[in-house]
Amino acid sequence: MTELPLTPIPRSTITDQIVERITAFILDERLRPGDKLPSERELMVRLGVGRSSLREAIKTLSAIGIVVVQIGDGMYVGSGQSAILTKPLSWGLLIGEHTVREVVEARFLVETELCALAAERATDEDLAGISARLDAMRAGRDDAEAFTQADQDFHLAIAAAARNGVLYHVLDMLRHIVRVWMFKTFIDDPVRHTGIIDHERIEAALQAHDPDEARAAMGDHLSTAGNKLLNLLAELAATEAAEAALAAAVLGEMEKEPPALTEVSVP
């Protein structure tokens, strides 16, 4: 398993950040309900946090159904059945009946309009913050974790600049899934300058306060990114199907009756 999402974190709002990191770890590893999580001691070491803070975060994750604690046996990924409100809803999108294509469509519709609104409403301070996130993306182009975080922060900064709380929270609701989207496409796309160019075009439209160009720039970027994700998932599905077929064939051979032993004459 990759250890990327489970790295030491700052002490501010420690419980919330532990919740975020464990949730991101589950999504990045594509864990399913019933899969076992690292032990409490291992999580403490890998996250660099204390037992009390970790347990508080686990209580939160348990309350919303993302983690199930079995006394004496450890922690497992939950089904999210008891989850309510925004964080659990993002979990339900991953493990429920919703398709990735629907998430791609939802993100496109929400973010293109948020970007157009931001072009109209962003202050100089907002624009400076968006530019700082873009600089962080450039600096982190060789670091998957840093680049992914800066990319997500760039999009959330635009959403905040739009000053529409409802649309912002819709995007915020999807952020765990969008983060996995960004991370996976980063890992599987060695040429990252194209993504940065897309973001530079978006930033330029915002700086010019041009809502039509901002909408178009964000739309083009999300269409490209969405197609990359869908193609990647199609490739993964094909690989998994081939592996499953091979495993079934091997299992079938193992279940066959062994051939009868024949007597061999010994000279």
C-alpha cells in the first residue's frame, strides 16, 4: 500500500485533519467496505499524532459510518450506512450506485459556473490567493501529494471567490473524490505541463474578470481531466477483468479431479 496520504500533519485542527487523511487514504487505496485498516499504533506512527487525537478522529469516522471498530480485532472500512450530511454523502458517491461519469458531469456543471462567478466577483485578495495556489502547483509538479493538494486548493479558492455558499458546499462535498481523481491522473500522466497551462489560462481569465472565458477555460480543463479519468478507469477495469478471468481459470484447474495414478514398473 502507498503511504502517501498518511504522513505527519500540522497540529492545528488535528482531529479534523486526521479524519481527512484517513478518508483520503481509504479512497486512494480504493479500499472497500470490510477491508482492514492499519492498527492504531501504526496510524499514530505514520500520521505523527497522539493516541487521544487519533481516537477522537476514529470516533468521528465511526459515527458517520466510514470506519467500523471491532474490539480486540481492529478497524475496518465501513459502508457509510449511518452517514448523514455532506462528508458522508461524498463517501456514498464512492461506494454507492453513482457512476464516476456522473461525478465528472456534476463537477463540470458546478465548477464552470463557479469559475464564471469568480471572474465577476473575485477581489484582488482572492486573485492573489488563487495565483499563490498556482505557484504551489508549479513548485510541486514532481511531488504527487504536493501537486494534488495545490490543485485542489486552487479549485476551492476559485469556488470561495465566487461567493455562492450553496455551490461552494456542493463542490466541497465532492472534494474527497475529486482529490482521488486529481491524484490518479497525476500518477498516470507523466506530462504535467499541460495541466499547469490549463490552470494558467483559467487564472488569466479570472485576472481579466472575463466570465465567459473563465467558464470556457474551466470547461475545457475539466473535459480533458474527466476524459483522462474515464480512460484510466476503463484501462483498470479491463486489467482487473483479465486478472479475474485468469484467477477463475486457475481456480477451475485446481478444483478438477486429479488424474488417476498409473502403476509404473520399476526396472
